[in-house]
Amino acid sequence: MADLRASAAALRAAWPAWIWAASLLLLALALAWAAGNGRLRLNTDVLAMLPKDERRPEVEQALQGLARAGEGRLVVLVQAGDGGQAADRFATAFAAAEPQARLRHRVSEAEAGAWFDLFAAQRGALVSEAQRQQLSAGPTAALGQQVLQGLLQPMGLPRVGAWGQDPLNTLGSWLAERAQSSRVRVQQGRLSVQAEDGEWALLMIDSEGSAFALAYNQALADALAQARAAAAPARVLAAGVPLHAHAAATTAQREMHVIGLGSLLGVFVLSWLAFARLRPRLLVLLSVGSGLLVAAALTTWVFGELHLITLVFGASLVGVAENYASSYYAARINTAPAARFEVMRAQLPTMALALATTLAGYGLLAATPFPGLQQVALFSAAGLLAALVSTWLWFPHLDRGAVPERPLTQALARGWARWPAPRAKRLVGWLLPLVLLVGLGLTRLQANDDIRLLQSTPPALLTDQIEINRRLDLPSPAQFYLLSAASAESLLVAEEALKARLQPLVAQGLLGGWQAVSDWVPSAARQAGDFALVQSRWAALAPSLSEALGQAPPPAYASAPSPLRVQDWLAAPVSESARHQWIGEQANGRWQSVLLLRGVQPAALPALAALGQGDALRWVDKVADVSELLARQRERMLALLGVAVLAVAALLVWRFGRSGWRALLPTVLAGALTLTQLSLLGQPLQLFHVLALLLLLGVGVDYGIFLLAQPQRRDGRSFVAVTLAAASTWLAFGLLAFSATPALQAFGWTLGWGVALSWVLTPFFIPDPDAA
């Protein structure tokens, strides 16, 4: 009967563990179902990690539109010194390897004809800037001579249609001006670019899949590699969002495996050296796995997706989540198996306090406006909380064996027993030079928040992108004007006015040019004014032309054509390269468009920014805006760090009384020394260094908490737990220092050094009560 009552009591005590296990099982099944049905989305877009401009939603909408325009496109240039045969081989090989993608590198006569048909009816209403000036101020005699020359020697500007339809050749002149704004030409039916190093064939590839679909981007990359080989020995340049996404995904997956497996292997080796038993290692894996499961499920539910950067960062969760298992097993050394529940009850308050300080650090990460950091914070916080719950509920039930001392734990215990006990004079003696060093380092520390310092594009891909942009003279999607007006017509008028204000910068060589919808669709007022100008000059030329021709000139420009409309241009193939710049009518009744710039010189930026200060005309510099945001957030996070130090200090005083400072000061000093090291190495301070310090505050203080909870030097179990926790955390975050992503690298470098210094410094501040 007694055995039955004991068994019943054991079952009652274990029911929370069973409920937790059942909950995790259901969660795993739900996550597997979501993955099987394509609802578990992995995002590789680095821009998705950056904050959206909530203060200017119309700017954010414009940026998203520009991003979507080039999302699925690859631009390829193939050296055409062999008459384009290499480009043909490239196209054939690519089409065979990836038939789903749409590849274009030839223009048929029918396509070229359709391109001109849109503007053919607008003769006289579409006038180039140079011809407008000539018609406005040019001598009548010289203009008449030019008209006759166009009839008798038709070898000048291209002419669309017969001479009698457009004797002033307004349409040909206008089309020639449009052609000058692009370096792309049609040579023998091929798209071609004439650059300083010769002729290049242009190929444009539009992918059918998402630009951030991992499997499809891999297929595109494989097809591109085969096509490059087929085009050899001709040089091939390729750029596009899918290639950047593929490079980011490949790097993130590799780092996730290296960091995750490295952390896991390190944890296993440490647990083997410390406990020499298989079960502790399996239970550590179980608690960490439950943490990763909960983290992935909750993050997917809240954000609707997982970013690969989150998974790379989350791989470091292995090292931190192992801290709770290390604390439990270190406390169980040389205790009877029957005391395991008592050991857990004794350790749980300390574990909970350590978790609270760590969650505070992640809470500060979540307070930033960066969606990526918010996702990382939720993932890590949820994973750590789940790992602690698993340790608390499962370990006493699943591990019933003894935990003997091992050579590693004995050596750590001896080291703790011999660690110099803190004395006031000794502390002041070595704290003073450290404080002086920190003061010197912090005065020399410089901040640099330029977002370009965080660029992690592979060098070869970046080189191709730069060379393609230079040869094609493409406008930058990161610097542009956002225009707003009450109607489509007034919006076109506003674009024309802005171009007139930009013309002096072009004349000074500070600006290469622009790309605007009004380049192709002038305002109705401009079309009507130009036609009236053409009509009047043609009427003035009629007498002299009649005398020269011996007959009346053709009745050209008799009636004004219907104005060319934006909707007609948008529906035509000719608008493909710029239609994404027409945002159109918004919910508030305003119309919006984007004017892109080419060849912006740094000296022009102040003047460009000065032009766009109002709601109707806004200058957008995404690089400068994000860099400014990073600077503001760095300053804000530094202030929050100060507040967090005070909050943690209050928490420690509540738990340990006047001794609470001993758990906090080592971590503060470690963070300051880490910043000093950055200064001595000449590294600029960035937001991600500060974010690492926030997390260091939560992680490093744990060591002081564990040692203050069990400060006896004759009992080395607390120091064993702290050392194993520090080693695991260092393995987890220290490996981030080798990441190819500069943000993660800065984070890992700072936290790795901070954790190591916290572990070294904390014991010096813990007094030995037995020596008192």
C-alpha cells in the first residue's frame, strides 16, 4: 500500500512535466504541418531586417515599389567582341537549364514597330528640349534651311514616317533625346551596350519565382553558372536581387550550421568533461531542442516568417540555454540522487533571477524599431524561457543517477578555493589603472553609423554590380525624389518643374541626369504648348518653303493630336523600364511619382536635399536615412543601457542587499574594457556593439548572481556552474565573431570579449564568508 501511495504521489508530482511534454509535441506537429504546407516561410531579404519609415509611410511605399520592380530580375552583360555569338551561347545554355525564367536579348522588327507606334500619332506635340529652344529663338531662315536639308539629305536624325507628316522632324528629335538617356541600343536585332571597353550584349532575365525563394534562387544560380561556362572565354557580368538573396541565404545557412553545430559540440564536450555521463548530454540536448522548438513556433506565429539571420543568431541559443542545465548538474555534484528535487528547488530561484536579467537584455533589443532585432529578441527570449521550463520540469524526473566529481570540476573547485579574496586596498590598487585605461579608451572612441559598413555582399557580386551600373549608367533606387500632386496632370507638371531646377547641377557636372515618367509622357499643357509652338513656326516657314519647293508645303501640323496619356504609356512595352516610378493615385486622393537620379556626386547632396523639403516634393536618401536612424538608435540604446544598469542594480539589491553591487560591477567593467579595446583597435562604435552590451548586462550579471548565491570557497559547485555557463555562452556568441555578416560579427566580437572578461573579473568581487 505504501508503494502504491508513493507511486501515486510520484505521478501527481510529474503531471506538469507530462503536460509540458504534450504541449511541445503538439507544437512540433503544428510546426511540421506548417512546413509541409508551405506556411513556414524563410526570408533572406536583408532589407526586411531594417526598420520601416513609419513617420513617412508614403516614402516607405515608394521604396517598396522600387524594390519590387527589380526583385526578380537579373541583368547580364556578355562581351560581344565575337559579334554576339557568346551572348547567343549564353542565352541557349541558360534557357535550357532554367526554362521557367523569361530571357530577352533580341528585339524583333515587330517589337520595335510597336515601340514607335505609341508615339507616332504625337508628331508636333512631342518636342525635345534642344528643338524647343531652337523653335523658340532660332532664325526662321536657318530653320527653313534645316527643313529642306531633311528632305534633300535624309541622313541626320532618325525620322519616323514620311517627311510630309513631320517636316520639322519633331518626333525623330524627341526620340533621339530619349535614346541619349539610355546606353542600350539595338544592333542587328540584339540589345547592345557600347562602353569604353568595347561592345557588350545585354540580356535581361525575369524569374517567375520569388526573389527570396531559396530553392528557385539556387536553380537560377546553377543555370547562370552553366551559361557562363557556355559563353567562355567571353567575360560575363551578372547582377540582380536573386543573386544577392542567394548569396545571403548560402552564407546564412553555412553559418547557422557552423555556429549551431560548433556550439552543440562544445556543449557536449564540456558536459562530458564535467560529468562524464551520457544522460546529462542528452538532457541538455532535450532542453535546448525544446527551446528552439518554442522559439521557432512563437516567432513564426507573431511575425509570419523566420529570417535566416534570426536562425543564425538563434543558433547561439544553444550555449545560453545550456546554462540552466550546468547550474543544476553542478549543484548535484556529490549529492544523493534522492535529493535531486530538493536541489532543483534550491537552484530554481537563482536560475529564474538569471533568466530575468537575460530577458531584460533581450527586452531592450525588442524595444528597437528594427524588425530583425525584434524577431531575434523574441526568438531568443522564448527559447531561453522554454529551456528553463524543460530543465525545471524534466531533469529531476529523468536523471536519477549520481553526479560524481570529475578532474575538470575538481580543478575548477581548487581554482575557486585559491582565487584571491577581495580586499579593499587590493581592489582599489588594480581598479584604478583599469579605470584610467577605460577613461583613455572611451575618450578616443569614435562612432560611425554608416550603413555601408554593414554591407556583406560577396566581393565578386559587388564588383559585377558596380561594373554593370557603370556601363549602363543606371539610376540609383536609394536616392530619389518623391513627388505628390492633386492630379495626374499636375504631377507631370511638377516633374517638369523639378527637372528644370536640376538642370544647373547637370551643367556643373554634379549630376549625370535623371529618369522620370514625364520624360516619356509630357504634361498635357507641355504637349499643347509645344504643338502650338511647332504650328506657329511651321506657318511662318510656309512662304519661304513654297518658294524653295516651287509648290505649297504639305499641310502638316494642321490639328493638335490627342494628348498622350500616362495610362496609355503604362500599358505599352516601352514603359517597362520606368513604369514602377508612377505610383498613381493614393487613398487620400493625391497622386505620386518617383524621379530617379543618375551620376549623383557627393558634392551635390546638399543642393539635392535642399530642393526636397516639402510634402509635395521630398528628397529621399535611403542610405543617409538608415545611417541616421542607426545613429539615433545607438544613442537611445546607450541611454537605455544606463537605465538598465540601474534597474538591474535595484533587482540585485532586492535579492542580495548591500552586496548586490558585487554581481553588477564586474560586468559593467567588462563592457567598458570591451569598448576600450574597440578604441585601441581603431574600430568605430556602432549600434550593434551597444546592443551586444545590452545582452552582456543580462548574461554577465548571471555569473555574479550564481557566485553570490553560493559564495563558499570550499564548495566549488557554483564556480563550476559559472565556468561552464561562461564557456558555453562564449562558444555560442564568440562564434558569431566569424560571421560574414558585419552586424553579427560586431555583435559576436563584443559579446565574446565581454563574456570572457566578466568571467575573469567576477570572482575578484565575491568575498569568502568562511575567511571573514
